[in-house]
Amino acid sequence: MPNTTDRPNSSAAGLPTSEPDARPDIERVLLAFERFQHRLMSVHAVELAAVELTMAQAKLLYVVVASGSLSLTEIAGRLGISLSTASGAVDRLVELGLLSREAVPTNRRQVTVAVTPLGIETIEQFHELGARQMRAFLAAVPEADLDLVERAIQILANAVPDPIEGQPTTRRES
């Protein structure tokens, strides 16, 4: 059904969405991006497997790192999962030494989850892996095209909306 309002549709995260085929140029770019991601993952998968975290565990770790300390309720809400699923996932990362779980002194039934130094080191491994691979990919790009790649990345970065105050964010400032 076409969007009949002046506002674009928005996703649960508040990001604008468009209907398929509403803008063929966007669909064409999305297809190219999907091909890029597929090729990236085919190269990236072996090294990612060496980190020994599932994608869901990595996502949880990123959410906690980006937000500082969180309650289980906040984690469940940000990941769109149940409280019991969040609790189990946190327990697994606590066992691995990546997160810590502490009771709130004023309410022993509530816990605060925070990243440990090993958790930060693990996130840094992910970032270094990504940076190392991007350096290799960019080295294969003709020098004359690097300005174009840089400009495209800047355009995309500028298109990402600023987080709404009080809303979760996983954007990392560089």
C-alpha cells in the first residue's frame, strides 16, 4: 500500500523506510550493497569465527559497550527479546568474562550489566578485524577512486540520523 502521507514510513528504530520499487535507484544501490556484504562476509567469516562469539552474543556485547551499564529490562528492550532470553544471554557472556552482572544496592532484585576489560578487548578485536580488512580492500581500489569511496562513506554517515535523546544507540564516534 503506498504511503499517502507527506512523511516517509519509519522503522521501529525511527529510521525512514521506503517501500520496494518506490525508488528504483535506491533498490539498485541496496542490491549492490547486499552483494558487497555477501562478499565481505565470505572473506570475514573465517576470522569472525576465531573470536568464538555468536552474532547474537556480539550484538549484546555491542549494545552494552555502546550504552555503558544497563539493566536486564533495558537490554531486552534494546534487543527486542524477552527478559528471560536477555538474562540467559547475559549469563553466557558473564561466564565468558565479557560482561559483569551486579545487584543494584537499593533493589536486590534488579541487576546492572556492564562490560569487563575482556569485553572491551573483544570489541576492539572486532574493530581491528574490520579495519584490517577494509585497509586491504581499499588498497585494491585504484587511487583515482579513493576520493569517490571516501565521499560516498561521508554521504552515508551524514544520512544517519542523530540519536534521539534517551533512545539507544550503537553508533561509535571515531
